[in-house]
Amino acid sequence: MDEQSSLLALFTSSFLAATLLPGGSEAVLVGVLLAYPDLHWSALILATIGNTLGGMSSYLIGRLLPDEKTLHNKLGGNMRSLEWVRRHGNPILLLSWTPLIGDVLCVAAGWLRTNWLWALLFIAAGKFARYWVIATAIN
């Protein structure tokens, strides 16, 4: 796969991994960085943008949920994430990269109508930090 195709695959993988779909964009990032070490910052930025947009799509799903019963179903019964967002606000979205709870935190933040711009910034910061640690470990 050439550089552009690798970056497109990384972006797509990182977007899908941040939605409610399962996936691991970290392995794709590692593959791209091992194949093309000179793409360090491009890969890091594209993975962050894709993963952040995926997180914001979960946030949007939360905004569109009409009632608490529907939210409960979408969160898979994990109402603890809703309480975390109520208690800590958007800064809890720094943890949006974590497996299992990251997606539900984004949905809960959307349902609670937290400020979308702050949600975007905290989601992006958390996801960038995770990818930066992985990318730095490879180099």
C-alpha cells in the first residue's frame, strides 16, 4: 500500500474505531508508522482527526436520543458514564479514548447537551495524547 492509501486507511480506521463499532486503529497507526516513519506527524494528526470525528458522531447520537430509556438502551445499561459526565462535565471526555467507556462517555455528553465545542476539544486532546504515546513508543 502506498503512503496516501495508508493514510486513508488510518483515517477510516480511526473514525470507525471511535464510533459504536468495534475496531482498533492503534494497530493501523503502528503499521503505517513502521512502513513510513517519515509520516509520523501526518499519521498522528489524521488518526486524531478521524478518531475525534468518530467521537463527535457518538456525541451527536447522544444529542439525538429523545429520552432516558432510549439512552439507557444505547449505553448498554451503563448509566455510570452518565453520572461521570454529570459530575465532571466535558473534562471527563479526556477519557474518550478508553476502550468500552469512551464511546458511552461521548453519547452521555451529547445527551446531557454539554457544550459541543468544549466536548470537541477534550475529545481531541484525549485522543491525540493516546496516539502520541503510541507513536512515540514506536520511534
